[in-house]
Amino acid sequence: MCRPLPAGTALILAALVARAAADDDPTRAKLDQAKAAYGRSTERHRREVGEWFDGQVEKARGQKDKKAKDRLDEDRAAFDKTGLLPATAPKGLRDQGKAGRDALDRAFLAAVGDYTRGGKDKEAAATEREFVAFVRKSSAPRIAGRWARDRDGAVIAATANHEVAEYWATGKFSTKGTWAPGPGGEIEMRWENGWSASGEFKKPDVVTVVWKSPRGELHPHDYKRLKK
């Protein structure tokens, strides 16, 4: 007759199985630890951001400043949707969110590198796909920066305040506009010269941007993130 294991014994066995799995794949174990740390840092960041917004709203109410209060409501809604904070937020608070994402980015890249170095190509490919899915899901904060076009070196510069500008390879200004996150993780851009564009992450450091002319012509190009 089979008897169920005592609850304590079952927990010990589960822990041993998890430990054995980690021993079999230390790269995955390190990545899982980084993901858990990111989850904790994100929770802490959102809590502190909420406290900052609450304090600013209370201040606006005390000053009977409805415009400031309404603007804060809009900024909070934007943060809930995109993870982006307004420029008026304390720099330390803005850097805190970026630091957590950067740490997880490094962990993903390290895991892909470790798998590749160890000849585990399937694991490397699967981890890279997981990384790309994560980047797409949280793409809004990651579009900020400078991106160079593969064909001619033209550059798109995006800011965390939803502004975007294009420069030719010579550095000469071309046009400017705004960007916003799309429902599927893509980046939608609207330009003052009448063009529009939609960007989608193919790799963590590569965005495929499909430009659309005022006449409806489509022009896809890959852009790689510049380190500086």
C-alpha cells in the first residue's frame, strides 16, 4: 500500500529536485536568480514611484493647482502603461528603474554567451528568444537612445520623453517627431515631415523600422543601438 509522503518530506524532495536541476544547468539557475531579483526591484521601484506621485498630487491639491494635478494623473497613467517617468521625477528614481532593467539585460546576455561557449546552441537560441520576448514586452523604456541604420548610417535618436529625431550619417539634422508604444510591443513614430514608422525588436540591440511615406510606400531598415 502506498502512503502519501509527509508534507515536510515532500518539501525537502522538491527542494532537492530544484537543487539538482540548478546543478545540471548553473547558467539557467543564475538567469532565474537574476529574473527573481528583477521582479523584486521592479516591485520596489513601482512602490516608490507610487509614493512619489502621491506626494506630488497631495502637494498640488494643497496649492489648489488643478492643472498640475491633472498633469500628474496623465504622467502616472503613462508610467503604468510604459514604465517611463516624466522628466520632473527625481533622477534617482528614474535611474533606479533603468538599473534594474540593465542588470537583467546583462544576465540574459551572459547566459546566451555561456551557452554558446559551452556548445549548447539550442539553449543559447532559446534564451535569446526569451530575451527578445522580454525586450518587446518592456520595449518602451529601451527605445531611448541612438540607433544607426544599416544601409547608410543615418541615426534615429529617441528620448524617454517620447521625442524622436533623425540625423543623416554626416550628423546633419533631418526631421523630428514623437514616438509611443504600440499594443504589441512595437514602437510607433510620427514625423513632422509627414512620414510615419513602426519599429519592432528583432534582437535586443536591433530594431527593424518600417518607414511609411505620405504616399503609402513602405521602406524597412534595420537599426543597431549605438553604444554612445
